[in-house]
Amino acid sequence: MEQVNPSPNTPPPNAAPEVTVKQTGNPLFHMLPMISRLIVILIIGVLFVGGAYYLGARSNLLQSSKNQPIATLPAVSTITPTVPIGLDPDTVTQDYYNWYLNCLNQHLTGTNTGNRQVDCAFNKTGALTSDLATKLQQANMYDPVLCAQNLPDKLTFDKSVITNGTATVMVHTIWGAGTPGNIQVGLQQLSNVWKISSIGCNISQSPSTTPFYSVDLDATFYLPAGWTVSVLDRDPMAAQNTVAACTAANKEFYKDPAQCTDNADTFLIGINTSSKQSTWPNFDMSIDGPTEGLGGACPPEDYNFFSQSLTINNQPYTVKYAQDKTSGTYQDCFQFPMITESGTKSKWKEFNVMFQAPTKDVLDSMLGILQTAKFN
């Protein structure tokens, strides 16, 4: 029996008939699934490209910033203080005196067994000017800082008086119920720092003082109770133990040397106590020319010599004097301290001081008159 091979297009026996669907209507309708897929792919591509660009740009920015200097903030301007740098005159004075007295007490009581000369050196704290420190070291007297031979029980301080870069502070030394001592401390403002420039001992602060105005010096002197102006003279120079001719030395007393002429008028102010006997006490201010110097009339075998720090018109001075070993009286021994102070209306630039005193208290009163004087 001959087998007949089916044709390729002939469906197998019992196969389901093929159904053919014929496309009808708008062809775009049938393309929608494909368009959606394309849109999704496009969005993903955009996001990929954009993210790559962002990451690349940020990387470049960070890399660039590594090579750039970091911006600095503008510097804050310095504020210059309107008040002087450092401590005020009151604090400087109190700190110095409290330190000094405490240091001496420690050595006196044995709390400190070190070298007192080193531990309590006058300018150990640096509160003094170099000039004052030198004068204190050279002083041939009792303690030139405390103005006493014994240590006081305590110290008190008045409020400072400040004028044009200088200041004055009164320090009071207290011994039990006794009369307090008065120390006039002068300060100067140096490079915005207050330093102690002078120490004046035994300043009279008696409330019963009488003011005396000197036309010659354009200054007011405050006389303690019992003291008066006993001599007020304007004789020629020859009457004041100086030469009648105007020498170069005499010209030094004038603000204008041209005013110095032969037999020119000078002045003499004599201030004494009401209990004055003979020439004791004797306290004069005058124009007296060159001096002989300490020792000229006081032989060392008969006298003890001393020096004392004063503050006159806020300026430091050192007065030298001698004490008779036999009588105990005090005098200048022709050392006549030269005081270079005067008021603006005075023609004088300076004047001499002459003194003789029966006791140290009287001498201190004389020197106190100088220290409390007000020069206009």
C-alpha cells in the first residue's frame, strides 16, 4: 500500500482549525504598549545622564576647592582703652606700703629668716621710679619709706589727688593711741603706669593752719598754729649775704636772666614760732646764691648728718641737715636746699631755704610748710 506523505501545509489529522484574526481599526492603538516602554526607557536614560553630570560636576567642584585657599574672616580691630593701663595711684601706694610693712614684720618676728636687705629691698616690687629708689638707698636716716625708727601697728590711706599726670596720696602711720605720722607719697604717670616718685616724711596736717600768700614766689604757704611770718624783706642782694653784682650764679635764680642787674631787689621770707628765742628757731626762704655745702660749718666730730626725702609741688627733693651731738639742735650747716619751684607770676625760678631748729619736731614743721605750699 503506497504511503502518501502529507503536504507541509496540510494540517495533521484531528488538529484544531487555525483561527486567523484580521486587524481592523486605527493602527496606533495597537502600538501603545511599545510607546510606553520607549517612554520609560527614555526617562531612565535622562535620569542616568543627568545624575552622571551632577556627580561629575560635584567631583570637579570638590577637587577645585582643595586647591583654593580658605577664606579668612576680617581681623577684629583692637580697641584702645580710654583709661591708663595699670593700677591707679591709690592701689599702687597701698599695695607697696602693705607689702613693705608686712615684709619687715615677717623678719622682725622671725617668720622669714632670709636676708631682709634682699627680701625687703626698697624697689623689689618695681613700684618706685629708679631715681627715688637710688635716693632711698643713699638716705642716711631712719627708715625712709615709713619715716620712723620703729614699725607702726598699722597704716591708713587718704584718697589720692590727681593733677596732670601726677598724684599725691597721704599715708598715716598708727602707733596705738599715739599721734599718727603723716607721709606724703608722690606718684608720676610714666608710659601709662603709675610709679611712686617721692616720699615726704612728717607732713603737718593741722587743721588750724593760716595761709600766707607770697607775692615774690606766687605761692601760698600754710603756717601751723603758733607760726607767723616774722620777716618780709626785699632788700638788695648785698643785704642777703650775696654779692651786689649780678654774677652768672645769681642769674640762675631768674626765669629771665636779663632781669638780674647789680643791686637788684631780692626777697627774704622769715617764718618762726611765737616762742622764738634769739635765733632759734630760724626758718628763711630767700635768694642766697651758691652754698658752702654740708660740713662747711659743722665739723663731723661735732655733728651727725642726715638726709630726708620731701615732696614739694609734687616734685621729689632731698634735704640734708646736721644735729649737734652735744645740744641736739638741728641746722642746715650752710647746705641751704635749693627749691626749683615758683608760681607762674613769679620772676624767680628757684630759691634757697635756711633753717635752725631746737628739736626734730620743729624741723619737721618747717619742712612741712614747704611740702604743703601751693604754687600757682
